[in-house]
Amino acid sequence: MTTAPGRRSSTFTRLLRHGFTDPSAAEQLLDLDALASVRSDPVLLEALGAAADPDLALRGLVRIVEAGEESERQVLLDTLVTAKPLRDRLLGVLGASEALGDHLARHPRDWQALVTYESADLHPGVAEFEQGLADAVDPDSLRVAYRRCLLTLAARDVCGTTGLAQTAAELADLATATLRAALAIARTAAPEDAAQCRLAVVAMGKCGGRELNYISDVDVIFVGEARDGVDETKAMQAATRLAAHMMRICSDTTVEGTIWEVDANLRPEGRNGPLVRTLSSHLAYYQRWAKTWEFQALLKARAVAGDPELGAEYVDAVSPLVWGAADRENFVPDVQKMRRRVVDNIPADRVERELKLGPGGLRDVEFAVQLLQLVHGRSDASLRSGSTLEALRALAEGGYVGRADAAQLDEAYRFLRAMEHRIQLYRLRRTHLVPEDEADLRRLGRSLGMRTDPVAELNKAWKRHASVVRRLHEKIFYRPLLDAVAQLAPGESRLSAKAAAIRLEALGYADPAAALRHLEALSSGVTRKAAIQRTLLPVLLGWFADSADPDAGLLGFRKVSDALGKTPWYLRLLRDEGAAAENLARVLSAGRLAPDLLMRAPEAVAILGDPEGLKPRTREHLEQEVLAAVGRAGDAESAVAVVRGVRRRELFRTTAADLIGSYGTEDSPAEQDHGALVDRVGSAVTDLNAATIAGALRAAVRERWGDTLPTRFAVIGMGRFGGHELSYGSDADVLFVHQPREGVSDEEAGRAANAVVGEMRRLLQLPTADPPLLIDADLRPEGRTGPMVRTLKSYEAYYRRWSLVWESQALLRAEHMAGDAELGRAFVELVDPLRYPMEGLGEDAVREIRRLKARMESERMPRGADPTLHAKLGRGGLSDVEWTVQLIQMQQGWAEPGLRTTRTREALAAACAAELIPAEDAQTLDEAWVLAARVRNAVMLVRGRPGDTFPSDARELAAVGRYLGYEPGHVGDMLDDYRRITRRARAVVEERFYGAAG
């Protein structure tokens, strides 16, 4: 085939036209003597061009021809050009599978397995595969025979003779025959073991469901029994040796490669449990210890090898347990945990290429189908299939899944599985990753029938089907629930009310009947509003079910929708702003506080759709808004009503941001820096309360004195208020200070100041729909018996003469919050020498602080409270950490500027930086303080009222756990972790506050 230099031969052009990507190399291969008799045959070139990868097919063909005996080469080539079935099968396999090409190069006579075209050959079963493996007597011969059978199976697949479901079933049947052959080899090698026991092999997973991949771990469970007269212990040891040998025969790598891994980790106790158990031992475990996922796995259990009667007994015995799993106590939290698609263990650069575990992947379909089988299969035996596609069809026929949704999922699942098959077939390696290489994508696309632009067509189809799965895998739980309360066209099947209630209950709804009523109220009718609700609700119901209180979420959504349903922007916001609907679902189902705040002014839901809406507003912005509102109001009460409305809106913003940051969303993971969450809440609530007090002060002054009060007046924040560490339910601890203006008598100034304080407190506690702000001035000199407000000189005189050490300690948190800024700064300067005494505290003062702390621990702890779980006063709680830090501040603040802060965590970090406390101890105290602060926030968010201890109600406790990042069913771990963290903190407190470090 020589041509003039610079000119392409006609063969080169024909090869290019037939899909070869390297025509020059292909032309050289065709010039080899081995192909001399067929190189110009147009039939061969046409058949090569039909392969997924013509270049690969031609290279494979040359290797087979060259590897064969000379007498056999011409037989192969003659048969190739005269017998279309062989030509299509052989070149189809060679163009799709490099691994099977390697097998044929090692065993060139195996091409003859593709010549036969009998009817039995089209749809072989276990018996036919057993016959194909019959001559295997050792692991190597079993591998060769297995690959020969796989060769014929793959040929039917790539030629389109069998569809996806049939191919997967044949792969499972071939695996069954292989397990039987491997067990027979193991028995032959150890006849004495075989004589002592009965051993059954039960297939699980895709093998059990007859939907196996080309290369997949074959999941199995072993069941053994002693033969008559044999000691059970010895019999189990013999069975274990047989089972282990059988696994090695399949899994080990020899000169002929490997078959596949046999995985027995689905057995009771997993890898830690015995490889073989008796039937009674299996049942004892399942009845007492098994988790929901184990019953989900047993959906596909099928006896495949060994003692058939024992295998059948096992399947019959576990079946009632499988279909009764939905009645188990922990089914709902287990389901909630299982429903969260786990992609955390997939490297970030692989998530988008994951066919199985990635978003919109195969696992989404399989899990959704299996969960619906568990929920409804207990009352409908037609759903009890191990095959995903058969089960999906049965679910649709029974009305458990919408027919259109089922059809779309069926199509998507078949396509994704076909992609998975062809990816694995190439090198016969276990992978679920879509390749990145252009040549691999081209071969993959062509193998699926895409010939015009295979790479672009493949990517487009893949993304489309993955998008369908992503959109539908959750909705199929919930769309039929809407159909159950809707008017359907004649002939359409629906979920019965009973089945709908069962499904809702299984998904965590405590009152399914009420939930169905809410669904009917929201989605019934032919209005545009109802149509949008029917689109939104399937997704929202999933988010509600993902929370600790789905019922509250759905009820709250109905209330908000009833209040805002007629406003044009509300449903449009939820429909078009993806984050808004999920954020609303999280907020409504996480507890009482945020929904209560929202219900008082539902229009605040707009905050959830604004990308900037969840960020806290600065104190300057809040004060501007509040003071402007006061200026527009007609009187003090209406002014403060507006101010409290602003506070309620901003509290909702803060709670919503806290909940969404703690829970995370589908697009944004939960905040991992819990200290940052606590700091944001503390700062936001502090700024909000400061602005609210500033507004109430302005309103009280304007009502009686106009723009100027006869005395300068300032509000000093104390306690958590001054420390910017307020929780949602905290009062505002304050001191009031005033300074008479020039020409105003002390008496007049005092009366004005006291009147302002009284009016502020009254206005902020008026009964309205908005939460009150309680002002607590008990930290003032002389406590409740002392004057409510003092002049700066009066404070100076008191502190100089009468101040006690606890008052100096309390002043560590003093910070100006509202009113006259200059007067506030003067007060802070006045108290600095008290809270940061020169040369630190004397021994008497230290002893007094320790005595007060010990007394508080013994006297203020509520009766009956568990001191290990009390967030404020308990062991290692807020009080322990704060008193320890405050002692360091009072001892060293005079010399260490970083300690002169009102904030606990800042002071602790400064103490660590100044080497006043070891870094490990500082970390221990900080971790405990943050956790205790989050517990208090969680209790308020969940219960709607403040509390310092974990709730006793199970659902409320679970909601606190979810807020703190614990999965459903793990509240015990939460309490254990709290005790462990605070116990370590208390040990630091004992040393640093009470002990030798003093």
C-alpha cells in the first residue's frame, strides 16, 4: 500500500471515514502478512467501523491472529468474513473491552465460543453457565472458564442482543455458577471439612437482586449447620475454612488474573463477626441488634450456592424481619440518617464524575426504591423484589410512585447502568467514575450508539439523566402523598389514605392524619397558587422529614402560606429562589422560636431569599433605623412598638442564620467553626438589644422633654450584655448613670433620670405580639435596695468606699451601650482601676472570689438538676469557665492590655497568648464554653423559652442534637460528649481557679 510522499492513500481515507482515530497505525496493521487474506475485504472494514473503538478492535484482532496456531489463523479469518454473527460479536467485544482482548490473546481458541448462535445461547441461565465452568478444577482453570463465559455474555451485550436488565441478570447467574464451582473446588480440597457441615451461600446486594455489574464485589452471607452427630463448634470451624477458601478462589490474583472480590462484610457484626453463623445465631442477631440498613440489605437476599435447603430456610426466616422493619422503634431516625446522601468520603474532584454515589447517581434511585419497599412491602407482597427495576415497576403499578416519575427514573437508571457497564467492561476493573480522557469518552459514547459527536452527545445525555434522578429521587416519596389528597383522572392509580399515612409515619411525621389535612389544604384546587404548591411541596416535605419535627415544619408552612398566600411575591420567591424554600423549611422545622417570630410578621420570609439577608446588620444601621422610626412616631408607645417590631425581625434574621449555619443546606455545608456561630449570635443579639434600648430611651425622652433630657444619661451594659455574649433568652443586665446638665439641680436631674428609666422599662415590657426586652439592673451598687440610677460622682464615691470584690468582678463586663457616649466612656474609665487593680488581687480577695464561687455552686443549682448537664452552673459550664478567666483578668489585666476586654473568649485567647495559661488548657476551656453556650441557644430555639439544661422531651432533645450536629438516634452520644468535654474543663478549673495555680 505504498503511496507518493505527501499524499494519503485511499485506505487511509476509508479508515478515517470508518471511525479510526489513528488511520496511519491501522493501515500498518492491515499491511501485516497475518491479515493478507482479508485486508481488502469491505465487510471487515465495515464491521471494524461499527465497533465502539475501531482502532482497539483492529489491534485486538491482530493479537488473536498472531497468537493462534498457523493452521487456525485462516479458519478464524474465513469465519470472520463469512459469518456475520461472529464478526459482530468478536469485533464488538474487541472494540469495547481491552481486558477481553487480552484474554483472547492469551487463549486465542476462545474466539470459537462466539461462533455458536443457538437459541439457548441467546439467554443462558445458571445451568448453562455451570456447564461452561464444569471443567474447572483449580483457581486458574476457573478464571479461564469464567472469562470465556463472560466473553459470550459481553458479546450479546455490545451487539444489543440482550438489554441492560437481562445482561445484569446473566452476570448475576454467572456469578452464581462461579460461586458454586469455587465451593466445589474448596470441598474437593478439604473433604473432611465438607463432611462435617452444611454450608449455604446467600447472595446479597446486586448479585442477590440479579442486577450485577461486570466488575463488582459479590456480597454474600454464609449460613452453616452441623451435620448429624458432629459437634457444632467443630462444624462451624470447618464451614469457616470452606467459606474462606471459596472466597480466596474467587478473589486471589493468579497468572490468569482475578475474578472478583467476594465480600462478606454485610454479615452480622460486619468484619468483627464470625464469617459463618448458624441460622439461629443469625436470627438472634437480627431480632436483637440489627439496624435498619441491615434489613435494607436483606431485601436482596437470595440463596445461590451450597446447601439449597439451608439457604431457603435462611431466606424464609429473615423475610418477616425485613418486611417488619418499618415497625421497629428506631426506623424513623435510621431512615432520616440513611436518606442523607453520603458524599463526604468522595474526593471533591471526583464527585461530579461519580456515577454511583454522586448527586443524581445510581445510589439515589436504588435507595429511594428500597426505602419505599421497606415502608409498603410489609402490606403489599407485590413489592418484594430484589431487582430495582422490577420493584420500581411494581411501585408504579400499585400507585406508590407516580407512573410518569417511575418511567423517567426507569429510563435514567437504565442509561446510567449502561454507562457503568461499558466503563467497567473496558478494562474489567471495579470503577464508577466517568473517564476524563477524550478517547475514553469517545469509545464510551460510541458503545452506547452515539456516532455523530459521541463525546458531546454522551455528556449531554448523562447530565440530563442525572438531573432527572436528582430532581425525582426525593420527590417520589412525596408526590404520591399529594395525589392521595387530590382529584385524579379516571383510571389513574393513587396512594390510599392508609398507605399515605404509613409513608408519612415512616418518614418521621407523628400525626400523619393532620399532615394529610395540611397537604390537602395547601394543594387542592385549580388555582395558580395550588399548582405552585404542588410543585414545591414534594421538595419541602423532604426537607421537613430531614428535621427533628416534620409535623411542626409542615404546620408552620401552612400558617405562613395562609398568611402570605395572596401576596404575589411569596410563592414566586419560594419557587424561583432556590435557597429560599430550603431555608424556610429548615427554619420552620427546627424548633419553636424562629417560627414564632416569623408568624408575628410573615413578610420577614423575604429575608430567606436574599443572599445578603442572613447577614446581621451593624449596630449603626440598626440605631439609624430605630431612631428614625421613633422620630416619625406620634407617641412613645407607638414608637417603641415599631422599635420592638424591628427587634423581632432582626431576632428572626439571627435565628434563621444560626439554624441554617448549624444545619447546613444542600449547597452549603454546616458551619464547622462553632465558636464563630456563638460569637455571631452573641454579637447580633447584643447589637440588637443595644439599638432597642437606644430607641426606647429616645422615645421616653421625646415624650416628656422633647429633644433634650435635663441630665446627660447613659446605659452601661453588664454581664452577657456587656460581654457581647447574649443568648436568645437573656435579659439585658445594665447600670444607669447620669450627669446633671449645667444649671439643672441634682434633684431635678435625679427625678428626670429615674422617670426615664421607669418609662423605658415600661415601654419595653408592654404586652404586644413582639417579645419583650427585660432590663435587669440588679448589679447596681447595693443591689435591689440601692437607687436605680446614680450620678457619675455617686458611683465614684460608692466604689471608692464600699465596693466589694464581687462588684469589681461584675464590672469586668461593663461597656457603654446607649445614651451619652462621652458619659459612658467616663464611667468605663472610672471603673477600670477597680476591675484591673494595680499589682492584681490580694490573697484575701482571691479567697473571697473562690468562696463566692463555691457558694454559688452549692446554693444556686436548681433542685433536682443534673450538675453534669447544667450549661450555666454545672460542672465545666459557662460559670466555671467565666470565673476562671475573670480571675486571670483581675490578677493580670493591669499589666496585660489584651486582657482588658469584656468578652470571655477574647480574654482567654489573650491569656493564652501571654502564656498565663497553657494552650491546651485554654483550648479545653474554650471548647466547653462554646458548647455550653450553644446548648443554651439550642434550648431556646427548640422550646421557645430559655433553659440551661437539656430538654427531657425526646423530640425536643433530638432537635437540640440536630442543632449541635448529631445525626438522628445519637442523642446519647451528644450527652456523653457534653459530659466528657465539660469534665475536662472542670479539671482545668480545679487547677487554675481553685488549686495550685492560684
